Amino acid sequence: PQEIMIREVQYYLPYPGVLPDSKLYVLKMVRDKVSLWTILDGEKKARKELLYADKRINAAMFLLDGGKETLAVTTATKGEKYLESSINRAAKLSKEGKDTKSLLATLVTASAKHLELLDVLQAKATGARKDVIVTVVESTKVAHENAEQALLEAK
């Protein structure tokens, strides 16, 4: 039988900081929302959304390791919404003629890393949470393909 080599995506995930199981987490959420509202530059906003997505997928892994599967799944789900928004924003900016090649290349790698971690989450999830992760994986795959396409089309 042929051995299948699984290559880990080389992409650094930032430390998530305060996790969703902390009473202080609500303050972090408010800070993140306010921070995004104040950013007017599209590329900076896309980069900030990517940072939030990265922190949340990493937080989900910390929660999963801590036996908090339900919270891990909801945290990953929210993080992937930030990732999708970042990819859509970067692709739109690229179509408008802005040079977002570097950002799009980062998003392609980041979304591949997210898919790798979602696979881990999916393998460990049970019951209805597994169904949720299957849906999240599908939408992240679409976002990843959109990032690859936008990068190919970037000027």
C-alpha cells in the first residue's frame, strides 16, 4: 500500500489571548468590533479580520484540547466568518485595481491552515457539532478557492 504524506501548512497562528470561556471575553469581543468599525482602509480592515480569524481558530484548538468541544465549535464558526469576510474584502479590492497580491497570498495560506485545523476539529467533534463543522469546512473550502482565484486574477 502506498503511504500518503500529509504536509502541515506552515502558517503562524497568533496566541488567542483571553478564551471564550472567560468572563472577560465579552470585553474582547466589544473591543474587536469597535476596532473594526474604526478602520476605514479596506486592506487594513481585511488584515485585521484575518488576525481575528486566526486568533479564533487557535482559540478553538485550545478549547478542544481543554475538552470544551461545544465552545470550540462555536468559536471556530465565528472565526471562519472573519476569514471569509477578509477574503471577500481582499478580492473586491483587487477587482477595484488595488494591489492586494501579498494579502491574497497570505489568505490562501491562512485558509489552508484553517482547513487543516478544521479537519482536526471535525475528527474530534460528535453529534450535531460534527454537522456544524462539516458546514463550516465547506464554506471555508469555498473561501479558500475564492482566495486562490482572486490571487490568480490579481494584477
